Amino acid sequence: MTPEPSLVAARQSDTPGRSDIGELRAHLEALVATYRQKMQQERLSAFREMAGEVAHDFTDTLSSILARAQILAADAQDQEVVQSVRMIERVALEGTRIVRRLQDFSRTRPARPFQPVDLNPLVSEIVSSIRARWNAQLAPRSMVGEVHAELGNVPMVSGDAAELRNVLSIIALNALDAMPDGGQLTFRTDTDGQRVRCHVRDTGVGMPDGVRFRIFDPFFTT
């Protein structure tokens, strides 16, 4: 018995084809990506609020410590006491720098105006520093680590040189942690239309998904 054409058409339309499955997968992946982005934004918002409160409290505490230390240093006669107080003063000043970073993160401190930055010399400086540090770590174990710079013809960029140096240095140090037995670390600068890019590539072990999805979470570490 031959089924009616209308029933055949209905059964065929109820069966998902490859294009339907692919479209469904794409929608699900987009939904997951949106969810992760929203969760990250909520975590960032909570971290920023907490960082702002902590920075405010620590500013008052460190200001009091610094003021007392400066008064003691001015009044002290014993050189050992002066040296000890100066150490307290240096530690307090270091604490204020950490607080400023928290304030930068929480956006409670006005951002510094950007200045023209020559990216290539900055990258070269980082490469030299990282190379020396890595060789010192690997030499006792007779291992080799190579750090290269492939510098393109790039224009000046507008930014904060200190912050750029800090970010690239942290990325490089994380790369070294992923290559405990040596490997290659390469910095490359180039342009993409109106953009200037800095690539950092290593031959390390990579990151599992659980870590990769959280690399932009504030204060996250492994």
C-alpha cells in the first residue's frame, strides 16, 4: 500500500536535515557564547565594585602609615631606626601603587591620558629582559629557551607605555611557566589596516578549556 503524498511530505519535513542540525548547532554555540560573556560581565562588575571599596579603605590606612613613618624618620636620631622607618615608608609607597592599580581596575581613579608610544623598542626591551631571566632559570638544568622578536614597520600608537609593558611582560612570564623545559617565545609586531598588532606566541603546553574560559577574569590564577 502506497502512503498518500501528503503524509510522505509531512514525514520528510519532520526529519531534520544536515543544514537544520548545523543551524541548530550554530544557534546553541552563539547562545553559550552570549551566556559566558554575560557571566563574565557580571563577575567583572562585582570585582570592580569590591576593588573600589578595598582601594578606598586601604588608601586611608596606607596614608596614615606613610604619614607616621615620615614623622618618625624626621625625628629619629638613631640610624638603625631611620633605616627601619624608611623601609616601612618604602613598603607603604609600594602599597599605594597596588591601590592605584585597584583603582584603575575599578575605574575610581581618572585614567591617565594616552601618549604616543613606539611599540618596537618597548617589545625589544621586554624580549631582552625575558631572555635573560629565562636563560638564568634554564641554565642550571642545561636546557635552552629561545626568545625572538619579529618587528614589523609599525607606526607609533596612542597608549600608556607602562601599562603596555606590564601587560606584555605578564603574558611573557605566563608563557615561560607553560614551558618549564624550554621552548620558543616569539613577539611579532605588524599592522592590519589602521591597527597595530603585537602577537605573542609560545610552544608551551597550552591551556585546558576550564582555564582558557577564565583568562580574562580579574585576579584569576592557576
